[in-house]
Amino acid sequence: MRKPELAAAVAEKTGLTRDKAGEVITAVTDQISAAAARGEDTTLIGFGTFNIRSREARDGRNPQTGATIRIPASKTVGFKAGKALKDSIR
């Protein structure tokens, strides 16, 4: 499901217009992104938790030359599904 389809489904369920539902979805994703940028977790009870995960620096290989390269440490966003979401797809 893409964002326009999600906005249409939210609009139908809530009685909002599609444009207003799209604005709400944008606001929610913007706030989740802002919290992640600050290093904070975002938990939506029953849905899941967005969190920041750290990756250690490690050695890798250049696939073209086979040379060893150093991959620096980095951070990424992770998602852990909540119980209600897990139960809904089983």
C-alpha cells in the first residue's frame, strides 16, 4: 500500500477528505522522523516501535577488486512490530 492508498483508506474510515488524511499521514511520519533524528524511540501501542540501532565498524570487500575496505560505524532506524500487529498477520 502506498501513501495515496493509505490516505484514501484513512479518509474513508474517519470521514476526512483525502487531502486532509494525506496531511495527517505526512505529519505523523514527519514527527517519527524528527524523533529518530533526536535519537528517541517512537512507540505506537499495539503497532510497534521505531528505534535507532547502531552498527559497529567492520571490514568488507570491494566486489570489483576484492580489496578489503573499512566500513565505518553508522546508525539506522529499526522497527519492532507490536503484539497486536504480529497477531493480525498470523
